[in-house]
Amino acid sequence: MKASRIAAAGAVAGAAVLAVSTPCFAHVSVQPEGEAAKGGYAVVGFKVPNERDDASTTKLEVTFPTDHPLASVMPQPVEGWDVKVTTSKLDKPLEMHGKKINEAVSKVTWTAKGDGIEPGFFQKFPVSVGTLPEDADELVFKALQTYSNKEVVRWIEVPQEGQEEPEHPAPVLTLSEASEDGHSHGAADDDKASGDTAAAENASAQTSASGDEGDSGGTDTTARVLGVVGIVVGAAGVAYGVLAGRRRATA
């Protein structure tokens, strides 16, 4: 009886482990570096885990939204991967920096030059995007993940509010509200602020160093003057001693 109970408990524990580690939770996703504020620019990263034990991920195709097209899309080079940007004509031109844009990026494709993403690993694919729409709370990017065994996983199911997450959800980028000054404060602004802080600290350090050098120079000058005075006083004392000795000898 005890043995059967232990076996049953082991089976339940094993099922729980499998439920937690099931690959459906490790799907392709997109997250911003910092914030993705409405009306601004952002750097987003598409995170691609390998869900297979016997194949590598060799290709990723990300389709960009057509209901809210993005005029500026610039992928960051990823070592070991080729990248291709596909543009399409827009039904309604966009206006960007006073210019009309008739085309927008519709898809970005990354293809591995070598083994790609091997089992047990993941890869991030960063992209700079903008201008983000002001009339949307999120952007949906449908993705296709191709394995070395020719299997294609389609991450294209749009999650619905109030419903369970689908088996193959599409990557969804949540947009934050713009700041009070109407600008987005994302990773690029954080880097600039860090650079300004570093420059200020460096300038302060240089000023402090200059002050220390000035104090050191003043101390050295004082020491030299005192040294000269000491030498003069000592010489006068020696001369006085010699004269006094001569007077005594004469007397």
C-alpha cells in the first residue's frame, strides 16, 4: 500500500513538473528596452527561445502591423544572422517630419548563417521602431519560427482580453502613455542622461583635481621659502659662532 501511494505521489509530481516546463509557455515575445511610449520611438527586442530538443531555430519572420504602419524600422545587426527588411506600399500615406511616406516596413526576416539557436538557448533580435501610434494601446507582430528540420511554428494567434492565452500567441507590444512634455523617454534618452551625468562627474573630478594641484603648489612654495629662511638663519648662526671664537682667542 505504501509503495503504491509513493508511486502515485511520484506520478503527480512528475505531471506537475511537466505542466510547469511545457514548451507552450516559451513562445516568441517582444519587449521594449525601457519604455515604448505613444508617439515616440523605442528599441524593442524579439525574444526567440528554442522549444525543440532535436533541432535548431534557423529563421525568424516578423510581420509588422498594417493597421498602424511604422515609417521607421531599423534592425540591429545580430552576429551569425542575415537580416532582410521588406517594405510595402501604403494605402494611406504617412506624414513624418513634414514628409509624406508612401511605403512602410511590412516584414523583417532573420536567417541564420550557421547553426542558429540551438536547443536550450534563446536569441534576442533588437529593432528600433517609430513613430509609435498615439491612438493604440498595443501593437501585434505575427511571427514564423522555422527549425532546421523544416518545421514551422506560426506565432500568429492574437490574444483576446478575458480569454485564455492561445497555444501559439502572437508577440504583443504594450504601449505606454506619453510623458507630460509629449515625448517618449526610452532607452536612448536614458543613455543620453547617463552620458550627461558621467560628463558632469568627470568635469567635477577635473575641477577637484585642479584645486588639489593648486593647493599642492601653494604648499610647495611655502616649504621652499621656509627652507631658504632656515638656511639663512643657520648660516648666520655659524658666522656668529666663528666670530665669537676669534674674539675669545684674541682676548
